[in-house]
Amino acid sequence: MSSVATVQHAGVHEVHHEHHHHETFISKYVFSQDHKMISKQFLVTGIIWAIIGGLFSVIFRLQLGFPDTTFPWLEDLLGHWAAGGKLKPDFYYALVTMHGTILVFFVLTAGLSGTFANYLIPLQIGARDMASPMLNMLSYWFFFLASIIMFASLFVQTGPASGGWTIYPPLSALGDASTGSVVGMDYWLVSMAMFIVSSLLGGLNYITTILSMRTKGMSMTRLPLTVWALLFTAILGVLSFPVLFSGVILLLFDRNLGTSFYLSDIVIAGKILPNEGGSAILFQHLFWFLGHPEVYIIALPAMGISSEIISVNSRKPIFGYMAMVGSLFAICTLAFLVWAHHMFVTGMNPFLGSVFVLLTLLIAVPSAIKVFNWLTTLWRGNIRFTPGMLFSIGFVSLFISGGLTGIFLGNSALDLHLHDTYFVIAHFHIVMGVASIFGMLAGIYHWFPKMFGRYMNNTLAYIHFWVTIVGAYLIFWPMHYEGLAGMPRRYYDYSGWNSFKMFAGLNEFISFVVIIVFAVQLLFVFNFFYSMYKGRKVTNQNPWQSNTLEWTAPIHPGHGNWPGEIPEVYRGAYEYSKDGKEYIPQNVPVGDEETKGH
Amino acid sequence: MSAVAMEQRKKIHPHKFTLWVGIGSLLMMFAGLTSAYIVKRNLANWQTYDLPWFFWISTVAILLSSVTIYMAEKKFKQRDMKKYRGLLLVTVILGVLFITFQVLGFLQLWEKQVTLTANVSYSFMYVIVSLHAAHVLGGLIALIVLYAKAFGTKIRVYNSVPVELVSTYWHFVDVLWIYLLIFLILIR
């Protein structure tokens, strides 16, 4: 009878089998349809990619910091790419390209959204699993496939893609243009197509789950801000990734079938190519129509995670809940209207440019609202400096520092000078790179006890935090000066230019800090895996005394999350320090004497 | 156990909702391509051509198939499995005809020197039309699976969700084709 009654409710009916259905190793750990296991798969894959991507940055920073030195061990590691212990220019570009690709897509999109959307959405809205656990599993496995293809591209003879993570044609479209464009670029494009499928399957699921599977009483205005942020992230992804997909298809046609979507009047090594009528700028439009929302796909989850953690650990309601939701919405909308600010120097109509300047600078308004609300939430709070809290505050700090330089760059007049310099590198690394890594780390430290039933080591976490935040500023702050002085990005060796010789010492210093910061990340990785098996066991179901629903589930929740009924929700997610009580979880019914909610 | 089911309040089935969001996503992909087409058209060296008449026949086929799947869905809800199977089969055949006529249309164009690489406007047409055809092919696979399942000997539960999902998707590729056809005729 039960199967008849529930067959309509996809995503829920698996739950009934949990007691009389033996899970094998394969179905539990590999092809799992449990959102919690899929989340951990995304997390671990993301961490592996972060180590690889980080290592690449260490290697190319060695070249930038010590252009005249040889490192014989590099040859052992990279073979002919570093013959004689010196990185080859071609491979330098490949490393920079792969560093960007890996960090932007594989770590901060799949690793961040994939982990926390999967983990938190069902647990925080009170659902047994995602709307479609099957699609959810496919989402991970498409990501895995994309990962394998991208990883394989590191080993092809001509090297991985090397045209920059933005893969602008004609460089990326012509095999003769650079070694990375021979077959490495095909790997890149196919991998990215798989990645887009993964991210769409994930996004569809997140949106549907949030909108149609909330538990009783969980109205949209009672949702934790993490869930709101993940909802907007998914909407951005679902609407912008398909446009990149179309751009990727056209590029694949140009590369392999002789079409001329992006190519026109090109001469390579004295040979005139037959392609005509194409436009390279067209690719930039298609790319940045995804590329700019992508920045917010990376940043919004970090904002949501930080909002949640800051409120919990300040023991105060989040300041301006509706303003937080509204500003997320505003950022999400504006994200689609500013892509051409990446293209101010392409010779676009100055009037069009000024429209994009206006829209770009408008993003400062919702961003400022968010920063104001984070600070006012902290203000006079009863702050607990847990590692998660420190990383959240670190996120706010970096978001402010990096956001301010965005105001410079959003201005087309200034951008003409700053475009493609280290100023841009400094800006986007601080505001979306390191800041979002901080959001991700904050989330890992905060939800680790829920994920694995154990705590991470705090001493190691504090060392990790302080070295990383100081290191991040020491690495990227000086780059602003280099950029203002005109030092262009993507050069292999700056020692040949008189204008940039004065930065030799600074570049060496930056590279030195990079090595230290990377080493400390390995400390985190050790802490993560060690604590998973040997960490202090969680004995309290709600260790952070938090209001949200995930902490009402057992310490080791099974597939289906709650053994009995799903808890009902009676209040918003942020009722801290109310009526003399330090916190009131969302599933506590409203008492007779209670004052109105915050 | 129905209490568990009752806990999940919903007006629209999650899978249907997922499909609609997915359709939105697919629309964005075609919007990307058609916008690129419009941008490119205003640049130099854009040649026009006449659409082959096979495309018109294929339009008739896919329009008819939308009608047949609509009727199939209705018959399924009336528990008339025999007619349901028949109508599904007709839909599959019409879908196969659509793809065949598209391919014949491509051949017709190719003979008139409208080849993939001869001009950007041709390239765009080939990419857009074949990408749409790929989506029709996906729908065809879903239809065939549905058709195979319709022969299940004992059907205890009449769950109309899979039928509705496939039907919605099929209408979508139909409407998408009409849009693309009008687009390719008007904007050239």
C-alpha cells in the first residue's frame, strides 16, 4: 500500500526502504544518491583540485619571483616542460590557464556550490533528500568525468590548454597559434561541456528542491540565508551556463570543422587562413555573459555561509534579513547586465561603455548593504571566535578590500589603464578568489561536525587562519602597486623590461609568501583528513547552539535525514538572544508569552 | 507511510518543476545562439539563402506529433492503454520523420552549395538546426522508453507524471522549432 501512496512523490519514496534495504559499498560511497554523501564527494574532489591548482600557482610564482634561478627538482616533477630546471614559456601559460580554470570552475563552483548546496539545502529546509536524487548523483558523475578529462589534458604531449582561462579565440581556435591550442584546448572544451551539464543538473535540482520541498512552516521568509544564497546561485548558473555552452559549441566547430564564427583575416607564420567573416569579439560577449554571473556563482554561496556563521557566532539575529535577501536578488539581477565591463578595451561604443559603467557601479549598492549588515550583526554581539567565525569575518574583510578596487575597475576611463594589469589580478583574487575560499573554509570548519560527527583541531585551524589571511594580503596588496605602474598580467618574465625591474624584489617577496601560504593549506588538508577519522567525537547534537534545522537531525543522520517525522518550523532562522533565551531553534513552537519575532 | 508524503507540501510535482527550469535553461542556450546570429548578421559578408522545402514538411510532422502526444496523454489518463500505445507509436514515427526530413533538408542545401563552412550565416543555420534536432532525438529516446514501458503486463498504479514530463518536453521542442523556423525566415 505504501508504494502506491508515495509513488507520486519522487525523491521521498527511497526513504521507506532504508530499514529493509542493505546498502553495499558501491551504493553507499560511490554511486550514492544520498545528498550528504554526494556533498562529501564534491568536497573531497574539490579539495584535490584545490591542491593541484594551488601547486600550479606555486610553480609559476617560482618563475615570476626567481626568473634567473633554476630548480633542478622541477625537471623531475615536470619533465621536459621544465628542462634544465627552468619552466618553459609555453608551459608557464598552461599553468596559469589551468590554475584559473581549476580554481574558478572545479574548486569554487563545483567544490563550493556542489558541497554546500547538496549538504545544506535538504537539511536546512527540512527535506529527506533532493527533488531528484538520481539527477543529483549524475551531477556529481558528470563533474567527475569533467575532472578526469581536464586532468588527462595535463598529460598530452603538447600540453594542456594555455590560452588563459577565458580561452579567447583566435588563440584558442587555432592549433597553430600555440602548443596548448593543439589538442589541450579540445580536452578543455569537452571537459567544460561535461562540467556545464553537471552544473545544470545540480542547479535544476537545487532550485526545485528549495521551491517545492520545504517542510511544513518553512515559508520563504524563514529560510536561512545560506539557502537563499544557494537559490540565487543556482538561478544564475541555470541561466548563464547554457550561453557559455553555445559559445563552446561554436568554438568546437571553428576548431574542428572549419567554420568561421570567431575567425577572420588571420595570418599565421606568413600563411593566410581561409577563414573570413568571423568575430572574436562575439566570443567575448558569449563568454562574459556567463563569465560575469560566474563571479557571483562563486561569491554568493560564500556570502550566504558567512551570513549564517556570523549570526550564529555573534549570538545575534542577522541584521536586516529582508535587506540581505533583497541585496542577493539585486546582485543576481545586475549580474546579467554588466558583462561588457570586461570588454571596455575591445573598441566598443563609448556610450555603450558608459551604460555598463553605470550598471557595474550600481552593484556597489547591494554589496554595501551586505557589508553594513554583516558589520551591524557583529556589532555588540557576544562573539565566539570559532575557526568558522574567523574565516567568515575574514571573508567580510576581503570582500570590502577587493570590492573597493572594483569601483576603480568598473570605471571605463580608469579601466583603459588598468585593464590586463596586476591591479586586475589583485582585485579579483581578493574579492572573489580568496574571499570565496574563505567562505568555503568557514563552511567546512562550521559544518564539519555535522558532516563527519567529529571536530577539527582548533589549534591547527587558528594557525591556518592567521597565516592565510595575513599571507593573502601580503600576496595581493603589493600587486595593486605593480598594476598601477602598468605591469601587465600573463608575462613570463618581467626582468627584461626596465619599467618593471624595480619590482624584482617585490615579486620575489610575493613568491616567498605564496610558498608559505600554500604550505599552511596543506596543514588544513591534514587537519581535515586526520579529524575525519581521529578528531574529537561530537557528543552534542547542536554543538554551535544554532537555530537551523540541520542541527535537529541525529549526529550521524541516515539516508532520509530524520529518523521520525521531519521537524515542523515555527519561526525564522535567526532568533538569537530573544526573550532572555540565547537561541530558539526553528522547530520550537511559539510560546504564549513570547514577543513578536525579530 | 503516507504521512511522509503529506509532509512535502506541493502544488506542482518536483520533477515537472525541474523540467520547466530545465526548459528555461535550454532556452537560454538557444537565446545565446540566436543573439550571436543577430550580432553577426550586422557585420560584413553575410549571405542569405532559401530554406529547403523539406523543412516545411518536417514542420508539419512535428506539429502533428504534438497533437498525437497530447491525445496519447489524454488516453493514458482515461486508462485506455491500447489507444495510448497506438498514439505513442504514431508520435515516435512522426518524430523519426521530422529528423529524416531535417537531414534531407540539409542534403538539399548542400547541393545548392549552402555548405557548413561556405559562409557564417550557413554555419549558424547548421549549428542551430542540428542542435535542435539533437534535442528532438533526446525526446525520441524518452518516447521510445515510454512506449516500451506501456507494454508492462500489470499496471497497478497509473502514474501520469512520466507521460506528462515527456509530453511537456515534446511540446517544447515543437514550439522551439517553430520559433527557430520563424527566426531563420525573418532574420536573414
